[in-house]
Amino acid sequence: MNSRNHERPFFTIITPAFNQGKYIRRTIESVLSQGVDSIEYLIFDGGSRDETVSILESFGDSIHWISEPDRGQAHAVNKGLAVAKGEVIGWLNSDDVYYPHTLRLAKSVFQKYAEIDILYGMADHIDENDNVIEPYYTEEWNYERMKEVCFICQPAVFFRRSIVGKFGFLDETLRYCMDYEYWLRIGKERPFHYLRKRLAGSRLYRETKTLGAAVAVHEEILRMFKKKFGKIPSRWIYNHAHAVARKSGLTRETPEGNLKFVKKVALVSVCDLLRLRYYIPLSELKALMSWYINARRSVKQKIL
């Protein structure tokens, strides 16, 4: 991976890739069309067997890339973090896109406020054709709240290179929530700046890891919290239970269906609480019982 010059770039953008030929051209073009000078763009492909490599070759020396087997997404990003020369780093997956002027907005913040080390912006979920599905949920920075809800959209995050020196690399044992774990690791000591501008589109489709393996995603989050904090927020236990219920084919479209769904959620939640906390707090038991009672009441009201 050769650089065209020895000047220190302002941005380093890292893209991990593997068999994303359907989308990666749009990803690359969204970076190169930003209209910002001094961008080091590094793409680490895991040895794709689709058209990815031919697409990378078509961009000539406007990008720097390697295609070779790796140990997964976190490893690919870490390879970029290890060699990044830019003052500010962005991580853009090979099926996501930056919106126009994103890098200009980020650059203006970092240049104006030396005390800001990491920022995140607003974003959208987009479909396979770049159409907006829905806004990605974001909110003002609060570390304790961040433990309850991951309100940061990964492609809309930028951080100074000094962050890597202080907090290290992504946890390569994680397949799904390596970004969430990194934000929690950093946020414990550094506040994040919330930029109220739409910066990125995060693609959502059936084959994405987070959508296509929802139960595995939530199971990994539970393990990550147990290892990192020793305690798992109740919200993530319930999120896991909902994912299990959906995977089992249950829906909430009818009162009867909702009752079955709630029973499944309650059962999985109880098992998770016993497995991970070793007991069931009274407050959680009351919450589960109230869900069940309300669901059953809805069924009775329909019958009447």
C-alpha cells in the first residue's frame, strides 16, 4: 500500500471490505467526492471473490488498498488504525456512504475546537438503492445513557488519531459490536461531541450482519457487557429476548400473537437474568408480570 506523497493528511478514512462489490463503488465515490484536500483513503479487503478487486483497481492511485485474507472486520479496521497518518480518522464500511460535505463539516469542528477529540453526527438507515428508510436514532451525549442505548451511528463518527494512542485498537474477539465496545471504552474517559448534522447513510438490508443475525448480535452484546462491566443493563436483556422471539417466528400483529410473543420474551428474559445475574430483581419480575397481564387483558377484551 503505497502513498502518493509524504505530506501528513488531515483525514484518514478506513474502509474494511469483503465481497461488497454491489455497494463499494458508491462507498468510495462518497469519499472521493467530498471536495476536501488531504485525504488518505485506505481500503482493506479480506480477499473478496466477487467484483470488489476489479472495482478497486478502477480507481487507480486515488485510493490505497490491499486485498488479502484477514481475521474479520475488526482486524481490517485495526490494520488501518495502525498505519493511519491523518490527524482525524473515519471508519466507513464498504456498504455505507458519506453524505456530501460530511468531511468539511467534521474538519471545521476539529479545527475550531481543539478540545474535541471525537464527534458523532446524525445519520440515516438507507436501502440497497440509497433511499432513506428512516433516521438513525441519535441523541445528545450521555455516557450512562449510552450503556442503555447505542445511539451512535458508526459511519457518522470521527476521532483524532491520538484516540488510538490512548485507547488502542478494536477488540478483534468481537464480530458484531466492536464499534459499540470502542465507544464505551473511549466514552468512559472522553466526552463525545454531538454534531446535529446528517453525515452518513448506514445501509440496512437482509444480508447485513446486524439485521441478518440479530440474536447473535444481542448475545455478543450481553457477553461484552458482562466482561466489561460485570453487569448487563436490563434493556439489553430485554432486547435479546425480543430478538429471540422474532427469530422463532412470533409476531405482535394480533392480541393472541402478542400474548405468545410476550410469554416468549418473559421466558427468555428470566433465563438470561438467572444465567447472567444469577437472580431476578423484584423490579424486573414486576415489569415482566405487567407485560403478561396487559397482553392477556387484550386477548380477553377481544373475546368480549
